[in-house]
Amino acid sequence: MSALTEGRYLSIPGLLLLVYCTASVISKGATGDAQPDALPSVQGTLPHFIQEPEDAYIVKSNPIKLRCRAAPALQIFFKCNGEWVHQNEHFSQEYKDLNTGLKVREVMINVSRQQVEDFHGPEDYWCLCVAWSHLGTSKSRKATVRIAYLRKNFEQDPQGKEVPINGMIVLHCRPPEGVPVAEVEWLKNEELVSSLTDDNIDTRADHNLIINEARLSDSGNYTCLASNIVAKRRSATATVIVFVNGGWSLWTEWSPCNVPCGRGVQKRSRTCTNPAPLNGGAFCEGMSVQKITCNALCPIDGGWDEWSEWTVCSSQCDRQRSRECNSPAPRHRGRMCEGNSEASENCTDGLCTQSMDSSNDVALYSGLGAGIIAVAILVVAVMLYRKNHSEYGVDVIDSSALTGGFQSFNFKTTRQGNPLLLNSSMQPDLTVGRTYSTPLCFQDATDKELFDPLPDIKVKVQSSFMVSLGVAERAEFHAKGPAETFPRDLSRDYCSTVDRRKKGLLTLNGPFSSCKEQLRTTGVFGHPGGRLVVPNTGVSLLVPHGAVAENMSWEMYMVINQGEASVQTLEGCEILLGPEVTYGPQGLDLFCPVAMTIAHCAEMDAENWNIQLKRKTQDNKWEEVMSVEEESTSCYCLMDSSSCHLLLDQPGSYALVGEPLTQAAVKRLKLAVFGSMEAGCMSYSLRVYCVDDTPHAFQGVVAAERTRGGQLLEEPKMLPFRANTFSLQVSIQDVPQFLWSIKPFTTCQEFSFPQVWCSNQQPLHCAFSLERFSPAAAQLSCKISVRQVKGHEQILQVYTAVAETEKEAVPFFMQTDCTITSQTGSKAFKIPLSIRQRICATFDTANAKGKDWQLLAQKLHLDRNLGYFAKQQSPSAVILSLWEARHQDSADLDSLASALEEIGKIHSRSSPKDQDELETDFNHLEAGSLSGQTTEDSAPEYTG
């Protein structure tokens, strides 16, 4: 049986096992427990695996190799998924272990991707080894074989964050699905981030990156990197910004008072540098500069006391007297008294004798007595005079303005009824000495006069005086305002004073009541378009042809909002430069923008003004639409010297708001003087008005004086008012002293700077009350000086007849030509529709030679903010609408005709057809301009 045992084994694993078992039984039966002599080294030993098969992954299409090594082993076979692997697929070798002397057998098989994919079982594809020896078999561990992969998309990408310094940063990452499971690493700016080298960083098993306390150095671009044996995947980059919110430094010490004498300002400052804001951190909240008022003690120069009495004549025939520097004593760095503190003189006129005639003493004492009596009489006379004149009821509290000071007056009434205030209950007596014309109304074909001449004047004065505007009335100013400083950066004190003025803390005393009525005009517009005008206000709205769809119409309105409600919502140093205008209705749907014109009172200079267009929101707050110096595609703003022309797409409330950038910023004031008899025939009142130079603002003055029966005594004049924080002084001069008297200390009155600067279209005025000595004084002539301290001055010359009897009230102007508030169709436009269509067809088409709408805009001086025109469906049509709004008060088409003529000359080398078109348009425009007609009848029909 030993020969059988040592015989060859069959190649089939099942048969081999059967043969082996039979041989063992026979051998055991024949020899008992004796082992075969051929294998003494394996006595009592089962096969032991030195290497078992390991789990493997198939990458792409590359097969994997599974290996087994066992000793002692007569044979080793693989079994996969419960089935024996064929012997031909095994690769085996045998060698002797030099240390143990045992034979070691090693077997290897290949597993392909196709085999794994073809297997469909409840578990993964697996294989194990079975090793045989004389004593039995041993099995290895199961080794699984899986196909490796890694999907492309992350289940969760990290998201960028902005965190404050020392805050916690958590970046989440869920890698793509894969076999084997992907490992995650983090990159910061393409460099590996490791928690081993930085204790502040924690990379957890859930693949998240945690930075416990953010540092500035932690700002960067973070990427989640997932990888396995198949591939590497990168997540989207997450930008982390660690920002620092600004913090205030400590306040500096208070600066010295900025004036050597009187009321001044002290300030202290702090900077946003503790820390400074970084990486978009919030800037410090609050003020960087604080200011308080200070009172520097003014130097008081010394003054001499009265001389002492002369001493008795000495034996040397002289006498002495002395005085002290105590009236007042010098204080606060004041100068000492000039001159000698002692004096001496000869007491005998050079005749030195030891005895004097007693008659000389009598004469001396008689003279002294007479002098004392004369002084007493003078004092009594002065007291009687003051008592007689105290009936004026005025106490002078501050007369600094009389000596050139900049402080305003305070008057307090000592008896009921203040003669300085105007009597609003007075019967109307409205007579004017001049009429003025203004181009604020629609012009009919015939040249009608806007204002009828008054019966007492033979010569009509044509001027640019615009009798317009209706706002709240104001009385004279008697409040004392602080002296303000106004540095180039617009000090916060100035702005706070402006805020107080807007909130009504600086109020005007007087009998006027605010007029809250709205100036409103409406009109129905269809496809032909038209124009809305609020008469005598400088406000109009142009609805272009084609803005309303065909077979549709809109009832549109335009309102001038009055009162101070809007002013209180403005911010900082901003002031209204013109009226607040609303147009509607809400939901208005037009194909092209409307053109709105609003008069303003600013002297245009971009270096001195920051002018913005603002729109009121639904919660009654103002939001900025655009700055007039910046370009915008949402709206267009064209500033002329006295008007602002807007192209608007959305209905709502709009206002032109200005903020002075330097002290050189100027707004225009209109000055006017009115007069009327007061109660009784001996008193006459002069009222001087200072109002923003816009037609709307002056309308309030007109309305107020009409109710008072006032007379316009001089054509209104313009005064440039600078933003230098100095007040406005109004004084009366050259009053005939023998015919008229004015109450003492009322010849000069003053408005504070904030009150004038922030009047916001509301009129201010002061009054001078005069009394004639005799009813025979029928003429009054004087001068009214209105000047800004350290600024400009205007003189209003008054020469009027004083009426003793009530006159029939005569209006300032007749509004027969100012009743047309809306026009529709061709009458509303200066450019005939056919020519307008021809121009649009010519210039809207792009031309390689540059003859397009941009050239038209350039020649019409509308070549800024061209991006707004570019987004319009017809840029030329919008340009012409803006030209119409800009030239609504002119009576011809010369500027447009000249522009077309110049364009025709520039393109003289273009095709004859193009040249003929331009010449034809120019000729018809010129014909319309010369004839003064702008209707369709003045030009032949064209097809666009």
C-alpha cells in the first residue's frame, strides 16, 4: 500500500481526494498507527498557510492575481464562488524551506473583469484556497474581488464662507461614491492641509475641515480632494475670507478753541484703526470727529480811571494828580493803558508866589459849580428823551449786527402786538408798478402778451422775471443761530445744523401759515403724445409720439408736492434744488421714456456740488436714482443753467437734491421788495423776500402778497449765496430823515446761514416798519441792501408813491395765456412728425461712415451717457424728445437745423441720396423755424 500512497495523484480534485482517503485507510489497517516511511517530516501535521489570498480590486480591465502558499502541502487548489477552479488555470511551483526543511507549495490564479461581471450572486465574488497533506485538508480565508470605480460628482461640495476673525470655520465635503471608498484630503491654495502640523485644524472622519479659530492667514481657496486606486476627484473651490470689522481708536485730546476771541469750536477725532477693517469688514459706526462750542475769553485792554483832584499848590508852585489803569483793568492778555499815570503842572502860570488872591478861588469854585449843573441838566434831558421814545416797545438785546457782527437780532415785545410782524388780516391792496413777461406758458400761434400792463405805467418792461411758484409763506426771522464752520469735508456740525433746520428746530416766527395745497395738472394722451405743464412753475412733462400704444390712451397727471414733509426725509447736508414732482398714474406702460423738466437754483459746478436725482419709495423715504455727473442706463439727466431735463421710465415722485462739496458751492436767491400801508395812514411796511431762484418758489411770494395788498416796488434781482456758513444781512439805507422815521435798531436784520441755505423752496422775509411825520409825505425813496457776509451784495432801489386811500386790488399778472396745462398731438411739439420720422429713419440705421444717432447726439450737445440712448429701441427718437424738452421755451428750430446742416457738410462725400435727404430735412426745418410754425402743415409729408 505504500506504493499506492506514494503513487501519482489524479488531476481532478474530487477524484484525488477519494484516492487519498482510500490509501490512508488501507495503510492504517495494515500497519496500525505507523506512518509511511517516505514522509517522516510531516508526521502529525496539517497544511499550514504561509500566505492566504487577499481582497483585490480590478482597475479598469486589468485582471488581478490571487496567491496561496502552504506547507506541508501535497496540492493546493482555488475554489471561487463555491466552484473549483480548473487545474489548467492554476500556476503552481514548489520549493523547500531552508529553515524548516519542509516543502512549500505556492499557487496563483488570475481573475478577470469579465468573470466578476458575469457573477450574479448574493454576495461579492470570492475565492479561497484548499491545501492537502497526508493528514487532511486546510482552507484559507475568503478573498473578495470587486471592480474598482470612483464617480465624478461630489455628493456635497464645500461652500465659500466669510467669517470674522477668531470665528469657527466648518467646510463640509462628501466625496463621490466609489469602490474602494475614497480617501479625502484638503488643499489650501493647492497646498496640502494637515492637522498634524497645525493644532488649529481638525480633519475628521466625516471628511469635514474644521478651523477652530479663524486667522487672517486662513483666508484662501480650499479644495476637497477625493482619491482611491482608480482616480482622483477635485471638488469645487470654496473661497474662505476671514474679515476684520473696524474698531475705533481712542479719542484724541480736545483741540484748542479755533478762535482767539469769542465763540468758536473745539474738536477731537478718532480713527477706525483699532483694528482697521480688512477683507470687507464693516467700517466703524459713529462719528470720527466730535465738535463742541467753546468761548475763548477775549482780551480786555486796560482803561484809565478818572484823574484824581489836583493837589494843593506846593511851595515849588506846582501841583500833581494821578490816575489808575482800572477802568477796566487789563485782563486775558489785554494791553496796558497807554499814557502816564501821573501829571503835574505849574499852578501860578509861571508866576511863583507864596500867596494867592482869594478872588481866584471864588472864580474856580464858581466854574466847577456851573459845570456840575450843566451835566445834571443833560442827564435829565436824556432820561426824558428815552422815556418818551420807549413807546416803540423794542428792547435791543443784541446789537452786534450794527457794528458789523454776524449774529442775528432778537427782539422782544414789551407790549401786546409786535409792529415788526406783518398783519395777515389786512385788506388786500395789490398794486404794482411794473409788469413782467415770462416764457412759462404754452405759446399760441399769435404773439399774445403773458401779462397785461397796469394802468399807472406807460412803459412795459420786458425781462426774465418769472412771476411764479406757490409755496408756504414765511415771516421775518428773529431767531439767533450759531456761527458755523464749514470745512471742505463738510463738518458734522454743519450737517447737524442742517438737520435741525429740516426738523423745524430753527423756525420762523410770523403770521404766515404753510400752504399745503398741491399744484396738479392732468391730461389724456394717446398715440400722438403731448405735453403737460404746471403753469408758472418751470415744471413740464413731454410724452413723445408713439409712447402710448395705438388705440389706447392714458389719463396722466403731474403734481408739485408742497410743504416740508419731504424735506424732513433728506439726509445729512442735502437740500432741495427744485420742487418735488410726481407724475403718474402707477402702472403706466409706455414704449419709450417721458421727458420731465424741473427748474433748479444751483450754480452748476461739478467741483463744488454733488447733485443727485432721488425717487421716493413706498415707505416715504428717498432713494438715489443717479448722480448727474455719472452715467446710468436706468435714466438720463441733463443739467442746464436753470433747468434739469430728465428721461424717465417709471412713474413716481422725483426731486433734485444737492450736497455742497466746498464752500464755493452757490445757490441762487431771488430778492424782491413789497410795500403796503399798515393800519392807520402814517405807517408803511416794507417786506423783503429771499427765496430760491426757481419759478415755483417765487409763486408763494406772489400768493402771500396778493392777500396782503402789497405792491411790488422793484424788479426782483438774483443774489448768489455761497455755502461759506456766513449769514445774510438785510438793511435799509438812505431813508429821508426829515420825512420818515424808522424804529431804532431795526435798520439791519439778519438770517442765519442754515435758514437761508436750507430754505428748500420756502420763502423767507423780513419787514421794516416806517412812519411818516406828516400825511403830506406822499413819496418814499430808500435803498434795501441784501448781502451775505463775506459774499455778494444786491441793492434794491425803492421809489414809490404812498397811497393814503385803499386802492382797487390789481393782480401781479393776468394768466389768460397760462391756463393751457396740456396739449396733445402735433401742437405740443416743435418738430413736425414727418420730419421727426425721417430723422429717426436716417440716424437709427448704423452707418460705416459714422452718420448715426451718436453723431446726432454730438451735434445737439447731448453726447454724454450714450449708453442710455443705446439701449432704446429708437435712440434718435429719444434724443429728439430730449431736445424738445430742452428747447420748449424757444420759438424756432434753428439749433436742430444747424446741426443737420453741419452733419450734411461733414458727410458731403457720402452718396448723393443721403446728402439730398439731409439737405431736404434741413431746408424744411429751416422753413419751419423762420415761419414760427411747428405743425405738420409747415412741412411736406415724408414716409419714414
